[in-house]
Amino acid sequence: MELENFRPQSKLVTKTTLVDKPKFPAIDAHNHLGHFGGNAIEISTLDEVCDEFDKAGITHYVDLDGGWGEDVLQKHLDYLAPRAERFQVFGGVDWAKWAELGDSFPEYAAKRLSVQKSWGAQGLKIWKPFGLHVKDHKKMLVKVDDPRLDPIWQAAGELDLPVLAHVADPVAFFDPIDATNERWEEIGANPDWAFTSPPFPPFIHILNGLRNLVKRHAKTTFIGAHVGCYGENLGWVAKMLDECPNYYIDISARTGELGRQPYTARKFFIQYADRILFGLDGGPDVDGYRLVYRFLETDDEYFNYNTGEIPGQGRWYAYGLYLPDDVLEKIYRRNAEKILFR
Ligand SMILES: [Zn+2]
């Protein structure tokens, strides 16, 4: 038998707690309705999407896929208009314009934020090509803390648009893809997720860039996606939260990472309860939501953190955090009410 066909079935006799709805109605601060116009908004009616939310106890939802052009943003806003009070749409930065606009690009991108806000965008989403692929007009890779881009982050603060930043990716994606790589299977299934350094910048350089950026723009609210882009190292994320009062994190798509370090994660959630936002990523998925509720609320042990048969981020299992009610309420909704749905 090949090792990859190994399907060990745990013989542990432990409890399974099904949590249909969150203890407090939740706000999903990190999700998608289709990348720049695709999937969910084309396959589902808005009523169907909202029915899923009602089943899963989700009251509000941040759709990060507004993009940078009026067409895409407007498409999302038009689709959501009948239930607009339940949604926010975030815009983006059109990095490709840098080649065309040269030195005037940062000012252009900053002005573009106010235009996006006038169309209806309520935040700015920065995605991982920034730090990995984005190049300036001289075809040089741009660092996350490049001071030339300060006008963008400053404008976001002035316009009161929170910036949700997903930079880098799981640490192991930056390592050589060999027998020691804990994400070997996942990278095999998604070869374009390999950012082995070199030639890519080291993971920690990208994260340090994010930290410098957030520190330098103390009047701008930043949300670090996926546990501040470094769920493998909660000590590092905690330090950044300590240093940057304008910084929040979301927990989307990191149940596997958090659930394999339950003692540290539980302490982290309790200590930083005011800075953590709930989010799922991966669409309005009732079963996906319920699994995260189980993780946050129960003391269930050793369970699959994915809805698929084989846990997608690595073949380990998760442990619940059985968080106290006051912490759950902040994470599920109070923090999002403070910085998003005000
Ligand atoms: Zn996402």
C-alpha cells in the first residue's frame, strides 16, 4: 500500500457535539461571494444565500470580492441590494496599473479608494500577490512595507475603510517541497501554492513587512486574515497585537492550525478576545460554519477540522477550545460591530 492511501480510522471513543447555530448570532468578517464576479453570485439567488445564513445563525457577511473596477463592484452591490443591510463589500487595488502609471500609481490608487467608497465599498481587501508577485513600473518586486505606497494606507484611514490583508501563506508553502514538508499533500494538489524561497522572499520578511506597515499607519484599521497570516506562531501574532492597537485578526480557514495547538490557542483567544473576528472563507457553507462553532464552543477532542474525508491542510486532527461566553460573543459579533458593521 502506498502511504498516501493510508486511511487510519481513530478508535478513540470520544463525544461529537453538533452545534447547529453559534451561541451568539455571528458576523462573518471574511468570506467571498465569487472572485471578482464568479461562482456564488452566479449559481445562487440571494434568497438562497440568506437562507443558508439563517440556518447557520449568520446575521451579516463581508464579501471581499468587490475588486477594483466599477463593473465588478457594482455587480456585487446590485446583487446584494435587496438585503444590503446584511452585507459589506470590500474593494481592491489594481496593481497592474503601476506599470502604466509609473510614479503616480500610489496617488492614483489612493484616490481610487474614495471613488470605490462612493460606489459603496466599505473596506479594502489586499490579497497575497502583494508581497509575492506585485511589481512596480521598473518590474521590481514590491515589498509589503514599501513607503511609496503610504498614500494608499493613509487614505484608507482617512476614509475610514478597514484594510483586510492576506499576505504570504502557510509557512510550509515557503519551504522546499520535500519529504519534510508538512503541506506536501496540499501543495501537490495545488502546485501554484508553492512559494519556495528562494526565488520567493522568505515568509518572515513578508510578515515583518506587514508589521512595519500596520505600525506606521496607526490611524488605519487593519485586519490580518487567517490569524494574522501566521497561525503557526501565535506568539508572533500576539506580539504584533500588543504592538499595534489598530490591528485585528480573523480566524478564517485556520481551524486546523489553531485546533492542533488547543492549549496555546485557548489562552490566545481569551487574552485577545477584543481583537479577533469570526470568518469562514470558502463561501456561505452551513456545514463549514457548524464545524467552526464546534471548534470554538465545545471540548470535543480529535476531530476532522474539514468537511471532507481527509483534512485539507494536513493529516492531523483538531481539539475544541470550549471558550467562555463573553469571549464567544466578542468573537462572533461584538468586535465586528466595533470595526465593520457600526
Ligand atoms: Zn479569503
